[in-house]
Amino acid sequence: MIGPANALHKLLDDYVIGHDDVKRALVLALVCREHVYLEGPPGTAKTRMAELLAAASGLRFFRTQLHRDTRLPELLGDVVIERSPLPDSDGEQIRHRIEPGRLLTAEVALLDDVSRAPGEALNVLLQVLNERRFEELILPLRCVIATGNPTDDAYANEALDPAQLDRFALQLRVSSLLTLEDPEPARRLLDRFADNDACEGSDPEALPAPVWTRDQLDDLHSALGRVEVPGHVRAALLELLRRLVTEYHCNDANSLLTDRTFLVKVLRMFRGSALLAGRTAATLDDLDLLVWMTTFRLPAAVHAALPRELAALRA
Ligand SMILES: Nc1ncnc2c1ncn2[C@@H]1O[C@H](COP(=O)(O)OP(=O)(O)OP(=O)(O)O)[C@@H](O)[C@H]1O
Ligand SMILES: [Mg+2]
């Protein structure tokens, strides 16, 4: 990874053991200004990685836990009551408006348990994520990280519906270190908390000082436009998407392969992936990030076959 991105990744490594894909996806999302959905069981450092990403990039951070009764002001800012005299009468007009704060002024936001938000809040969230505007206001929002627990019975958690899921260009599963074949990461985590001094300072939950500046981040973002996505990479992408439809029978009913995401946004993700690898043009290697883009968009068996398909494209 190039300079600042490398520093950020290294910092995440210093504080969080394992979850390498999630760390790389978070850095990519921040540079590309895309949103990420992380799904995994409780206590697998999802929140920790999101707050570290924001702290290490020196960006304004907003964090909220969504619940069945989440009201708009909890997400958007305090309600202000404005009184103004009514012309030609003794009466007054009372108006409620939201003083922009929270998600509306954040640059990085963490929305925990996003699927629990009630309809009204969810609709506004989707609009804000998609358009990065609220009414007349253009938002500074770069990257939203939304989390959810697995949607199986054990967690009584609802799945995001397709329109919601499509807001998150990147979507990854986060697994407990205890489920990995390699016991080393779990041992390192145990050791980390057995010896607090191994972490910076003595508090393993402390937040770091920024390792890159907003300007560096902006420069990286502008550099995206100068990265080329050559014709053979675009052809390979189309070939893969075509195979998903013809060989794996992906369709509107079982998959979420939207034109917006796979024919438009994907290019920016390829550019980001190439840029972070220090290249000025995308290569077939950048297609690997399709695995992060399809975790919950494809049937599980098809998603599992994707690495094999990607290897075949490269061969
Ligand atoms: N891989 C890890 N590396 C370092 N610390 C970890 C790791 N996994 C868990 N922790 C510790 O466990 C705490 C709990 O993690 P966190 O709150 O981020 O989990 P979560 O996935 O957001 O859980 P929930 O779904 O309940 O919100 C972290 O603050 C951190 O102290
Ligand atoms: Mg959490």
C-alpha cells in the first residue's frame, strides 16, 4: 500500500488483531468515499475498527446505535423551535427545524445495527447515504460503516432489504478469531489484553492520534480520477458478470447485481484498489475486490465460487 494508506493499515494492525480483509476494505472505502456494511457476531471488533479508522484519519466521527424507536433528531441534529411574528396579526408562527449535527456534520459515521432503524429513519438514512445531501445541505460525509449481527435465528436480526444493501458498495463478513483454523490470532488477542503495556499507553481501548491529514486523504481521492481502468480489465469484469448470470443463474430474484454498483461504482473501486497498490492503472488483480462487493449480493454458494472464477480469468 502507498504511504498514508499504509500508515493507516499499520495503525489498525497495531490496535486490532486479524481481520485483515476488513481493514483493507475500510481503507479502500475511505479513499473511494464509499460505504461499508460489516456483518458479524457481537464482540468481533467491528465498532473498534470503525472508530479507529475515523480517529486515525482525523475526521469528524459520529456513532450511533440504531433501535426500533430511533427518531430523526438522534441521527440528524437537535430540533430547534423558531418563533416568528405573523404579519398583520398579534399571533406568531412556530416552526420546527433540525439544526444540522450528528450524521449531517460527520465525515465518517458508524451506524450500529442499521437494520433495526424504523421506516422513517431508514428512509432518510438511505437518502443521505446515496446523495450525501439533506434538503439543501451538501454533507461532508465520506464513509459510512454500518454493522449488523448475523441474520440467522440466534441473533433475531433482520436482513437489510436490497435497496438498503445496495447503498454499501463493500460488504464483508467479520468472523470471530476463535473460528479461524489458525489459533495464532486468538492467542495474540489474549496476550494483548493480558499485557496492557503491549498497547500504546496502558489503555488497550485508547484512541490514536491521526496518522494522516484531511489534505492527504483529499489528494488520494483526487488521484483516483487519474487511474486508468484498461479495456481488458473492463472486458474481464463483463465476462465475469455474464458468467454469473448465464452459468450461475444469478437474477433479480436471487442476487443484487445492480448497474449502479457493478457498471458504475465498480470502476471507482478498481481505481482505488490500483491506487492503494501504487499503480496508475487497474489490473486483473483489482477484480479480487468483487469478493468484497458481493458478500450479501450473491447466493452464498455463488459467492464461495467467486475466487475460483477470478483465478480462471487471470489464467
Ligand atoms: N481482533 C481484535 N483485536 C483487538 N481487540 C479486539 C479484537 N476483537 C475484540 N476486541 C476487543 O473487544 C472489544 C469489543 O469489540 P467491539 O465492540 O468493536 O465489537 P463489535 O463487533 O462492535 O460488537 P457488537 O456487534 O456487539 O457491537 C473491542 O473494543 C476490543 O477491546
Ligand atoms: Mg459494535
